[in-house]
Amino acid sequence: MELNSLDYSIIRAVGPKTLGTRTGRGYPQNMAIPLLLGFLLALAGDASAAVRPLVMAPGQLLAPSAPVVLGLGAVATPALTLTALTPSLVASPALAAAPAIAAAPTPALAAARPAPAAPDSPAAPSAEPLVAGGPRWISLLKEARQTTAASTRRIMAMRGAVKVRAELATSDTKTITEYNGAPSRVSQLDAPGRIYRHWVLGKEAFEAILEQGALRAGPVSYVEFTGSKHAFIKDIYVDIQGSFFTTPEHSAAEPRVMNQAAAYYVDFRLPEGVSALSLDGDDVMVIPAAPGTYLPIEIVGSSARD
């Protein structure tokens, strides 16, 4: 049988001596290949892969980095055919010192490989910032017209129907009572084009109002304060919430306004369609809304920025 260069490479790596018996009698070279094939096929089991044959230069051996097994077709042909396996079949490390031979993957293996990772998609855009006059501001204005109108109708329907909800404090110097309902003096505000003032305690909140062009309803309910710091009556109407304001003629320190000094203020007009209530004449007014609701306004002035 005529041996090609690949046969000689394998025989040189294994050699008749390896296949010899203890008596030192080696097998003839024409028996080396069948024995070697049987040895390798036994290691590989029934595994085989129908892939493209590997071409080896004379004197080169397979390295562990290129897992291979001899295909069954090698038994029937004079030339040995080496076929690449899937990564689950690893060649013996006995050939680690030999140079590696790169194998071109077959279409079947190429299809089995994972596709290259797609570049990271850009982060989902965050919510559109609220800027005075911007698209979100316009959208919130439409919502405010509906929500403030509904809140105004609800509160107006409760006028005069006041019931004690809880007595929080009762002493000679202070009385604090919570009520459900609304005082009978509450009325719907109807003064288009009039300028109002919203007092602000903190700089951060003040800057946000100027940038966003909107007030934001807080969690505090309407409080009617009578007296002084040493002796007072405080009536809390828990059903009336929103963003409270007054007129430029009133100071934040007045008892019926905030009862404390404030460093910042914003002067504004109510946009058309936004409803508001007068709670105690011109002293205290409110744009009724649930806590956290944005209420767009038309800003016409403010205190100086620091």
C-alpha cells in the first residue's frame, strides 16, 4: 500500500515501536495504519462530523487546539481524511508540542456559531423634560384644565357641609381640628388676566418653578389660622388640597397666608381654562388638585435669583 505524506507523519509520531509487543517484535509498517485507525476510532466512539477535510503539510501534527477525529471514510481510502469535530470532542493532549493547524469551518459549523453580538442599543430616552411652553407643558396644561375643573366642582358641592374629622389638640393655648367638607365662604375664582403670587420657601423649588413654568400641588391641606404663635386656633380642611397662592399685596408672614417669612416668590397669571378657588377672600386661594399634580402657569415675574 502506498503511503502519502500524512501517513508518514502519523507513523513518525506513533512509530512501529509503539505498536510492538513486549518481545520487541514490531508489526510491519503496512499494519500500522489499520491499528492506528482502530485506536483513534475507539477513543472517539461513534462521533463523527460531516465537515470539510483538513489539509496537513508534511511533518505537521495536530495540536490540542484543533480537536479532530479520523473519519470512517479513511478506512476505505488510501489517503487519510481528517475531519473537524464539534468542541465537545477534544483530541488527546499527547500532541501538544506539535504546531496547530487552523481548520476552515464548514457551513454547518458556521451556522451553529452564535451571531456576533449586536452593538448596545442606545438607552431608552428618559421622560421629556418639563420646560415652560414645551410639548410636555402643553400636554400638562390640557390635563390641568380637566382635573382642576373636576376638583372645583367637587369642593363647591361640599360648601357648608363641614364635619369634625378629628381633634388633634385642645388646650388653653391651642386648638387644632381636622374637618371634612368646605367652609361656606369658598367661592370659584373668576378673574382672568389678574396677577397672583405664589410664595416659595426653598431655592430648589423656586428654581424648578421658573424652569418648568408650573406649580406643583403639595400634600398640605388648607389651614385656616387664627391667633398668634402663643395662642391660636388651627382648622384643617383635609378635602381641600392643591397649590396655594395669594396676591402681591400680601406677605408670606401673614397668619392667613403662610404664617412665616419666605425668601422667594413667583408672580403669575392663570392660563385660560385652569380653575381656582378663593378660600378666604384675596388672602388665600388655591388651584385644586391632587398632591403631585403639575399645574402650568404663565409666569410674569419673580423674586431675584441668588
